[in-house]
Amino acid sequence: MSFRRTNGIVTDSDCSDPRKEADVIMTAAALGFAASHVVNGTPLRFDIDPRDRAKDLTGLQAVVGKIERAVVDYLKRHNLEPAGKVNAGLAPDYSKGAVIMGVYALANQSAPVSVSDPVLSAKGQALYDKIKNQELTQYTGRGAYTGFVDNRNTEGNTDPVGPRPTARFLTTDPDIVPADDPTMGGLHPRWLPRTGSASWISRLRRGTTDSYVPWGIIGGDVAGKGPDSTMPNVTRATNLADQITGEMGATDKMAFNGEPGACDIAAYTHGMIQAIYKGYSLGPSCTPYEIAVGAVTTKMASCLPCTLFMVAQGYPPTSIHLGRGESWAPLYQPYNPGSEAESNELAVIRDLNNSWRAKCAEWLALGVQILDDAHIADDHRAARDALRSYLSSNGSDKTVAATLVLDAVTVHESESVRIGRTLN
């Protein structure tokens, strides 16, 4: 099935507003996720980088307060007394080599005592030191966290895995280039704004009349601006969007898997997600981490899209932030630069993706119910109603909710800003 080429994510009219629709989708996902914790007595905390507390902590507290009120009011209306709290706090302090961890309780794993000094196997420590000291090629720009798997297996594969930094991939319109990936079959089609949509205006390259930055590319919304003289411009880009892409690839060494065109959506798979697939493939004696390797981004916390995936797998992150998860996506097939896939890896990807889709369906369905008239901003009600209608019309499709999350994060924005705009 081809891409959904519409003006909005869940609507297609001259009045469609994909920004508000993205706001509502991600707010609903956050509310459903939060409610699933609160009702079970599990506290939930959204964290901010300690370096930003002076300017942003009050704002985060206000947004988290809106989440708490909406969730608690909903649960009380349904005779479910909230047993947990939604709080705002501070992420662990950043330091070179600090880690974010997925805590796999079923394998008797626990969070490290210090995010700056994880206790690793001998082989794992050696590889961790190389990653931490940037002795290996890896992405070091904005949002630079490298996936790493410590391997304590005593039989079979006993090697740790890394570095696995964020990498860019392509989601290609299957009507243009048929997908050869069996894990892609039967999925709800992705959204791509139709030609002529207002969504493309900011992606028109400066000085051109018909050259647009492909959908999903990080920084693509500043294509109309000139290059930034304070940034490297090794590719001699004529606009800021292409300059950002050039810096990410040529300077900061992000792996670009394919060059996106007009019929593609760029997608970015974060290091922790890659590590979780690999950790599951190798077995429960393996522990996935993300290692901080750059100083551009210093939040020692997982973004909301990563968090939804991690919790769906039983690997809740040690800290969660409500910043950006721009064009986030899972893997759809094994990705092993410089090494080989495990024999079970494709099946692991399929199963983990299905688990994530199932939880997205659960969280989004609950979240849109929590988004009642008393808690949603007046100017977002139409988008809320459209989302409810879309989910109802596609009720038999168990992949639609996860697809809408992927579509929403291609409209780049901080989750705290989205939620703040959407909730009263």
C-alpha cells in the first residue's frame, strides 16, 4: 500500500493542520503511557537536563502538572483511584561516557549505581573505554548517544557489541520501490504530505523554485534560510537545512543509509533501540546501554519515542525526557555495520516491533479518551476529534497507532511544547 498523501496526518482538507494533529497524537500517547503507570501504582518521572534547570524546570513542571491533572481526573471519573504520581525531576548529570540503561527486570538487572561508572564485564569494559574515548568511528553531533551491549554470556557469542550510534535510514513508498523486507508487510501506510501542501513551504531550498528537502530530514524546516556562519559548512551548502545535514554526515559521522528523494521519508534509529534488538538476540545475560559520546546534547535520559519502545519490551529507561525525538523509527531488518547478524535477529526485530505496536495501540486508545473537553485546548479539539475518528475507522488495523506516532514525530517539535500547547 502506498504512502498516505494527504494535507494532514489524519485529515485531508484545506483546513488540515498537521502540527496540531501531531500535537494531539503525541500528547495522547504520553497520557496513555502515564495513566498506565499511575493506575498500577508505579511512579513516573519526566526529567530535564540539570544544566537547563534554571531556565526550563518551571516550564517542565507546568507541563507535567497538566499531564498529572488530566490522568488523575480521568481515572477518578472511572472509579480508579490513582495509586502513583507523575513528577518532574532532574536527569543524572552528564559526563563523558555516562550511560542511559534499559533495565530488564525479568533478567534480574538493575540500574547502575553510577551512570558515569557502569559495572561491566572485562570485554565490555574494554569496548566501553574505546567508545567513551572516541577511539572508534561514531556519530558525535546533536543527540549523540552510542548504543552498546555488554555481553556476559558464557557460551556461544560472548563479545560485547558497539558502537551503535544513531543512524539514518529510508522509508520508501512501496508503490515506487517495492519493499523487500518481510517485516514491513501488512503495516498501516506511512503519511507523506501531498505535493503542494503547506507543510512543504519551509522545506523549499533557498534560491530555488522546486527543490525541496525530503520529508523527515532533521533540520529540513530551515531550508529557506542561509547557511549559519558559526557552523562548519564542509559541503558548501547554500541553505541551513543542507548545512545541518552536511555537518551531521561529513563532520559528525552519522551513517546515512541511502539518499532520500521525493518519494522517501528519512528516519533515524537511536543507539539504545539498536542495542535492545541486539541484546534480545544475544540473550538475557546481555545489557543494553547508550553511552554519551558528544557534548552537543547532554540529557542523560531517553526521548519519549525511545521510551515507548523500551517500556513495550520490558526495558524501562533509567530516565525519560520530553525533548525531541525527530523522525524516530525502529529498525525493520538487521543492521550490523562491520559485523554479522545473529541467526534469530530478523525474528527478534519482528517480535519486538509487534510488541511496540501493541502497546502504542493501547496507550493511544486510552490517551484520546483522557483528552476530554475539560483538559484539551480549544484550538486542538478538532484535531482530537479527527484522531478519534481515524482510530475508529481503522479499528481493525493493529498497526495504525504506531504508524501515527511515527508520522507525528516527522513534524519536528519538543514533546513538552506539543503537550503544553494541547493540554489546558
